[in-house]
Amino acid sequence: MQSVEQARLAVRHERATSVLANNRSAGRKLAVAESCTGGMVAVALTDIAGSSDVFSAGFVTYSAHAKKAQLDVSSEILETFGEVSLATAWAMAAGALTNSDADVAVAITGIAGPGGGSEKKPVGQVVFARALRGQDPDDYFTQRVQFESADRAAIRHHATLFALDLLQPDGDALRPSEDITLLAP
């Protein structure tokens, strides 16, 4: 019988394999900018042999300073909206494109818990952005997701899966979206 962690790794591997294959077929390179997932998306992709022809760059920007230094997120955005916000995720995705040769970039920032949440930004709130090179920045996909769980590992796992799904080529048609709530068992 598989442990929960083994099952999660298997699902991430399957999704990452699909992301790499589909983007390889499309002739595209990928970048990720991660905060609360701490590099889990990059690990999922680079665990697969041959990923270097598709995966261009991964930025783990856990602090505000790292977001500014590595991704060019402005102090004004961080001070006005906070690190867990649509504006910050948008700027992280834009910065990942600017600072790599990727065609598609996904950014993730959130509160994985168990602490650190507030009434306005509770544990489990994760914000995503997806940017496509050449796309009008006003059309970058952004979405705030409330993962219903108090389990840090579950929140980070489900955020990683959500980000991997955003890297699929069929995500090109996505536009800014409404907030959603998802279970994170």
C-alpha cells in the first residue's frame, strides 16, 4: 500500500510528464516563480530526465527581498497589496518571463500554514498567475484559490498540481478569473 506522500509524488510525476510532453510538442520553454511551494513545481519538472529542453528556469522567491531582487517585483506592489496578492503573482510571472528565455511562466504565492494566516488572507489562500510571452500583460491569467485544508503538505501539493495544470498549452486561452475554493485532502 502506498503512503500519502508516495501517492502525491506519483500524481506530480504524471502531471509533470504530461506538461513536458505537451510543451515539447508545442516547441515551448517554461519558467516558474514559486513562493509557498518552495520549488516543488520545479522539482516535479526536473525530476524527469530530458526536461532541460523544455524547462528554462525556476525562481524560488520566498521573501519579499527575493521577489524584488530576482523577479523585479516592485516595492510599491508589495507594500500596497502584500506578498500574497493578485498583483504580486502577476508581477512574479512577468518577472519570470523577463528573466528567462521561457515562452510561458507560472507564479505561485500563498499561505501554506499552519500559521501566518489572517481573516483577509487565511491559511490555504494561494494566488496564481500565468504569463505567455508576447501576450498583452492585461490578459495574464490570475486567480486566487482557497484550498480547504489545514495541512501544509496538502496545500503545497495541491498548489503544485494547480500550477502544473496552468503550464499546459491549453492554458493559453485563460484570462483573469474569479476566486475559487478547492478541497485539498
